[in-house]
Amino acid sequence: MPLDGRDGRELLLRNFRPKSRLRVPENPRDAAKFPVVDVHTHLSYRLKDDPEALDAFVELMDRNNIAVCCSLDGRLGDKLQQHMRYLWTNYRNRFVIYANIDWQGLGEPDAPETWACNQPGFVRQTVMQLEAAAEQGVSGLKIFKGFGLGYRSEDRNLLAIDDFRWDPIWEACGQLGLPIIMHVADPAAFFDPIDPQNERWEELSRHPDWSFHGDDFPSREALLEARNRVIERHPKTKFIGAHVANNSEDLETVAAWLDRYPNLSVEFASRIGELGRQPYSARDFIMQYADRVMFGTDGPWPETRIRLYWRFLETRDQYFPYSEKEFPPQGLWQIYGLYLPDDVLRKVYSENAARLIPGVRQRLGS
């Protein structure tokens, strides 16, 4: 007998597709109310250096009032030069670029002892590359979650985020005026068992490699605490906590971090699904820290998803999707709009980024 839920039969969870019977006002948005700086995009990874894809994305930016995007996968060395040519040949006034550290280099994937990060002089060489990148117009440094969850030392232990040997890198960014956007850890559910109590079971059942539960990985709390120690040790360096400092499930704790670390800001790329299901807390949080929160998407995404961001931030709409996908990518819930006032929207959309990220203000004025 099929488990299709018909005529009282049992239903497979993957086939559960409830259709809301709510009748509430709907106020979709075709563009942002004010010019936007998207501080979290992956143009190399998602567009694959395709010139036509870049042209199409700039047209999407124009339609949606996105003035500037920060490309977070610029890399260093020759790859950075390649990315600069890709974005800046025709659209230098629309994009700023962040560098990335190549921890592995030319080393063998299964032999950490051969990786660049475990070779003498790695830190000094990285600092020199960042100095050169800053001279070439790079606007910041992006740290990916593999730092803490993937890259390993010679003894095959995961690299410690707060290891003092990396301090010259963070210090150099402060001296160069380069903000560091850090993706440390991941959503709380990714560190829980993939079992019936996991609220993102559907997502993790499709992507079991996204799970960091178990003894092979540090706890989520240990990773976030290590990151915070780095932020505290380098008060002259500006840090941006990617994805609401990867703690969007607990805004009270994020607020405490912002209170404790004046050099920390946050952005909410790929987290409107979390923020929108706690609209009272999310609105209070953004209103209180309006000078410390920036707009991000994790895109480029389809235009239908981008426009959900405008609806989320600008309207009072209730119980609407946070993604264009039929099967929600993060969890089986809907979101609510925050109806932020204009002065806060301007700060979140562009003013905070213009103040913090080199090159943004000039591009906004071009």
C-alpha cells in the first residue's frame, strides 16, 4: 500500500507538502526601497567566470536596486588577478573583492604534512600576499568554514582557529584596513544528531556531509568561542560575523557578543529563514544594532529568492516562503516580515557597509 497520505493512509515525510489555508495580505517587492550593498556573494564559485552570466547578474542587480556586491572568493596571487579581470574589466564600479587564504596550496589532499599551512614561512608569505592584494584594491579577507572544520596540521588534528601562529595575519588585516569576514561553524542543527528531533532533518538527509555531529569535529560552542578569542585579541581589526555570526538561532547571545566586541559586525546571508521565524526578536535585534548589521545573500541567487529579502525586510507580510524552492532548503517553516523603518533600512542596505568596507562608498557615489 503506498504511503501517500491519501484516504487516511500513512505518509512519507519527504512527501509532506502542506498548503497553507491562510488568507492574509501579500505585498511582494520587485526591488529594494533604497540602494543595496550585498556584502556576501560568491561570484567566482557561482558564476564560474562566465562573462554572459556576469552580464545577466548585473542586469539583475539593476532591476533590484543592488548597487554594489562584495565578491568573497577572490583568492590570492594569480587567481586573484584572474578574478579582478573577470569583475573589473567592465564592472569595476559594481564590485569589491575579498581575498582568501590558500591553506592547502599545492599539497596532496590526503597528506596534510604537504599543505601550505604546515610549511615554514607560510604566515609571512600570506601577510606579504595580503599586502600586495591591498595595494591592488582588495577590500577584505574572507575566511571559510574549512578553517576549523577541514584544514589540518601535520599531526592531522584540525587547525585551531585561535592558534597564536595565525595572529600576524589578523594583525596585518587591521594595519591594512581590511575587514575580515569569518564563517566559523555552521547552524546549530548541523551539530546535532540526524534523528527525528533534528529540526533540519530534511536538509541533512539530503546533505549528510553537512553534518558535524560526533567526535571527529569540535563542538559548535568551542569553534565560536575560539573565533571570539581572536576577535578579542585584535581590537584594531574589524571582523564581520558571517551568517549572523553563525548563531542566528540565538540572537540574545549574538547581542552579547556585539556588546562585548566593538570591532564586530554581522550580516545575515542565507539566514532570513532563521530570522523570519522569530520576527519579534529579529526586529528588536536589528533595531537595537542597526549600526552593526549588514545586508547579505550568499548569492548570486535566482531573482525570485532575492526579492524575498526585500519582502522580509520591508513589509508586514505573514507566513510566506523564505526560498523559491518547492522543498524549503533549511526547514519546514515560513517567515514573517520585519517592516523596518526607512532609517534602519538605509543603514542595513548600504550605510554600514560604506563605512566599514574599503571601496564601497566610492562605488556608491559613482
